[in-house]
Amino acid sequence: MEKGVNIEKGYVDMPIDKNMDIRAAILQLKKDKNALIMAHYYQNNEIQDIADYIGDSLALAQQAAKTEADIIVLCGVHFMGETAKILCPQKKVLVPDLNAGCSLADSCPADKFSQFVKEHPDYTVISYVNTTAEVKAYTDIVVTSTNARQIVESFPKDEKIIFGPDRNLGNYINSITGRNMLLWDGACHVHEQFSVEKIVELKKKYPHALVLAHPECKKYVLQLADHIGSTASLLKFATQSECKQFIVATESGIIHEMIKHNPFKEFIPAPPEDSTCACNECNFMRLNTLQKLYNCLKYELPEIEVEKSIQIKAVKSIHKMLKISEELEL
Ligand code: 13P
Ligand code: SF4
């Protein structure tokens, strides 16, 4: 390792030449190292713009599973890097900043979850992808917001199911499938923040606008929505719709891609309860910057590691999800 290079801060904090064209330098490093840069829709605009591939959680996992690249740089949050590493244990998986966690994944500590699973031995365990590798190792099948409904419905009506960790997504899936899954009591701090009152005010101001909401939002926000779905599904709906205005109740990073696909439509970010902060931005997702991405590619740090015994178990629950998604052409 080059002298002075460390990840004490969770990322490589090496100075970069101010005169350097950082975009060009990233593209060159990527080419030289046969690396693939993947970004989630919630990333800062400049990261989305330089990525080889932008997608939702399902698409990022699908892409990781089939890439021929030697190095995967996952610009998203930690569990997304872990998912890529679980799927490609032989490859180097890098993230620009290890501090990019997820409040939803944090709301489900592996030791407590495994205890809960042990207390319900006759239950099938379905976990949202926003979980640690260890939680995935205690899981029968992983889901994302794109395929949760179909995967739950692939089980018999009377199947006893534990669904974790997002209570809002779990409640939503229970409501549309008529199931009574046992829910883990977790949530995402960004999606829980959207204000019902402020969305109602926006609907009065923009009477023709349709409301798009991610299923991690609270029930009362979902009741106001014209379309509920994963980030990819919200993007697709906005693109195919005849409507010209949309109120967007998910992390506002998706609006960058929505505008790219629909330059003549208007996208209004749904406001959070607390208007003193940009709470509709995920503070974890937004930790990644071009400088951290450059240093990450240059020094090949920080790298995601997943213990072998956990990888072997977790990969089974992710593979099951990918197989069903492929069969359903999701
Ligand atoms: P998607 O499945 O839409 O990518 O959602 C991921 C996420 O973190 C939502 O907060
Ligand atoms: Fe996690 Fe919420 Fe951020 Fe998505 S938006 S990564 S669920 S904290």
C-alpha cells in the first residue's frame, strides 16, 4: 500500500491535484483497471453522470451478478456493496465511503433478528435487501421493492412468513396481498419523514400532478399516492404517463434521472416533516463524492469483505430472488 494511504476515516482522504480533470481521470482509471462503476438513483448527480450503470437495488444486484469486470465500484450504501460481494466473492468490490450505511439496515441487528427467527421455527423468512450480509444469512429469500409482492405471492396463502426489516413495506405488501406476515419493526429515516400535510398542500397547488411514492413511506403517504413502486418503477411510470407534473415521495436523487428521461415534465420533491433539513436526501447515500470515487479507484480502497461462512449462506437467499425475478422478467 502506498505510504500515507489509509481508510481511518472510512475512505481514502488523499489530496488531489486541483487542476486535474477528475471526470477524465476516473474514466481512465476505470478503463485501465477494467472496473465497472455502478450507482444507485439516490447518488449525487455527478456520480450518476459518470456511472456505467444506474439502477435500483434489484438492477444493481442483477448487474453485479453478470459483470465481466475485475473490479466493481458500488456507489450506493454499504449493503449494496455487500450484496455485490456476496454475489461475486472472487471480485474486488469497492465503495467510495464505508460510512455510507443505511438506517433501515441498522434497525435490524443480526443477533436480535436471529433470535426472532429462532422463536418462530415454522416461519419462512423473507428479508428486504436493505439488510446486512449476516441478516441475509438467516433469510430464506431476499426481496427488493421491485419484486417483494411477486415473491410473497409465490408462497402458498397459508405460509407463515416473517418479513423484515421494513414495517412500512411489510404493511403495504400485507395490504395488497391479503397476507398477515409477521413484521420486523424497522424503518428508513428518509421515507418515514415525508409529511402528509405538505403533500396535501402540494396537491392543492398542483391539482393535475400525480403523486409517486416508494413503499418505504408511511401508510398515510401511500394512501395519497397515484403510483407506488421501487425507484425504477416510479421512473418508468413517470416516463410512460401522459401527465406533466409529479410529486415525488422518495429520495430526491431519482429526480435527476426522471428529468433526463422527461425534460418537459415537472418533478416536485415531496417535503419532509422537518423543513429545516434536506431530509428527503439520504445523508448516507450523499456521502459519496467524485473525489472519494477517484481515490477509491486509484488506491482500490475501501474494499468490502464478507466472511466466507456468511457469504455461503447469504448467496443462497439472493440467488433465489434473482431466479424468481428472471422467471418473472423483472
Ligand atoms: P430501491 O429498491 O427502489 O432501489 O430502494 C432502495 C432504497 O434504499 C430505498 O430507500
Ligand atoms: Fe437506507 Fe433509507 Fe438511505 Fe435507502 S434512503 S439507503 S433505506 S437510509
